[in-house]
Amino acid sequence: MAAIGCHLSIAKGFAQAARDAASIGGNTFQFFTRNPRGGKAKELDEADLAAFREVCAEAGIEGILAHAPYTMNPCSAKEDTREFARQILAGDLERMEAIMPGQLYNMHPGSHTGQGTEAGIGQIADALNAVLAPGQTTTVLLETMAGKGSEVGGRFEELAQIIDRVELSDRLGVCLDTCHVWDGGYDVAGNLEGVLEEFDRVLGLGRLRALHLNDSKNPLASHKDRHEKLGEGHIGFDAFAAIVSHPALAGLPFYLETPQDELSGWGAEIARLREAVE
């Protein structure tokens, strides 16, 4: 069965997040490692983690995806911001090994804040080289971006250049966000095959480890990054049905980051996606 889930809060613990995922038909979930705007991470509770692993075993949750805070910018023009990003990244990767080994950790590559893309790529690679360790089991994913402002990662080539400069590149992968690539100019609705072929040519499909499924409030190549519910944006539900059922993407986990007021909204989207797969 395809791994499909959504972004859930861990404010009430990992065990409750896993229960919430199962309650809406999910068999995976994404969570922020700490407040998305930054700050200190909450201490891990061993009793909660033990209960979490039990719930996962019962619900068939084999994998989860952590998401770094938005404030983590390893390619800022400010050295103190870059150092803060390295500290967050190192701390989060250590926590991931304690939460559940062998999982995925997703990060926005960062914004070069006027230094230029080439400088940003080098600084992101430097940060990863500083924190990745040979013994770690967590795979770090670089997320595809919409290319707004000074974002790095709006083109597949930029992610490839980062990966090429990282010594332990086998610890790296990519998370493809459908809204981001659409807003960045990749037509996943009208030319999914072409987008996947280009991804394979530039990065290799073996690097693709997860997908964020988000419709877009904006037309193709708008470079704005505004998520919409599946089927209610410019991408359209048919594209998402094609994505989750595409043979080249079989076995990959899919995560919803669509704007919903209640869990039931994600539950309805998950059910609709499962119908498309099965």
C-alpha cells in the first residue's frame, strides 16, 4: 500500500501524531522538528517515543519525514545566521537518530540574500559537509523550491550542484514539492513525463525520496509558492492521480501540506488519492 500522509503537529507527542495519522487513513506523516519559525526543540520523552513505536507497528507506519524550521538558512549573508543553521541541522539530525533511525529529514536549501546563487550553493554544501556523519542513518532531503526571491533550489541543476559538492552525498536525497516545481516552471500537470525525465537526467530518480503533494493558487512559473487544496488550484486533481499512480514513483512516500482546518480534510484527500492508486 502506498505511503500517504500529511503534516501533523507533535505538540501532544509523537504517539498522538501517529494516532492522528492512522485515524485519517495515513500510514506516514511529516512533522516540524521544532517551531517552524525557529527556537529550541522540545526535549524528547522516552515514554512517548516507546508508545510512538508501538502505534507505528500497529498502524503500519514504517517511515516518517521530519521538516526543518523555515528560519534555518545555511546560505544567509550573515555568518551568525549560517552558524545558527548549522547548529539546528546538527541538533535535529542527532534527535532523528533517537526518534527513529533510518528516516528522512527535509530542509529548504536556503536563500542567498543577495550573495548570488553560486555563493549560496557553496555555503549550503559547506553546512552539510560540517554536519553529515558516516554513521548516521537519517537521509537529508533538499526540497525543490519555487524560485521566489533569492531562494536556492528553484532549478534541479542547483540541487545537483549542492549534492555534487557534499562529501557524504549518499546521505542526501530530494523531496519534490508539486506546488514549488509548478510555480518554478515545471509543468507537472501538462508534461509529467517530461518533468520526471528532466529530474532523472539532472539528478537521477534514485535521489528522489519523497514528494509533497500540494496544489497551487498560482499559474505555472509564477514563482510565488502558495499551496492550495488538491484539485482546487491550477495543477488540478488529475495531475495528482497521475503522480501517485506513476510507476517511476512507486514505493515513494507522499505528504500533503494543503491548507486544511481539520484532520478530516486531509483524510478526504488521502482517501481520494488511495482510490487513484488502487
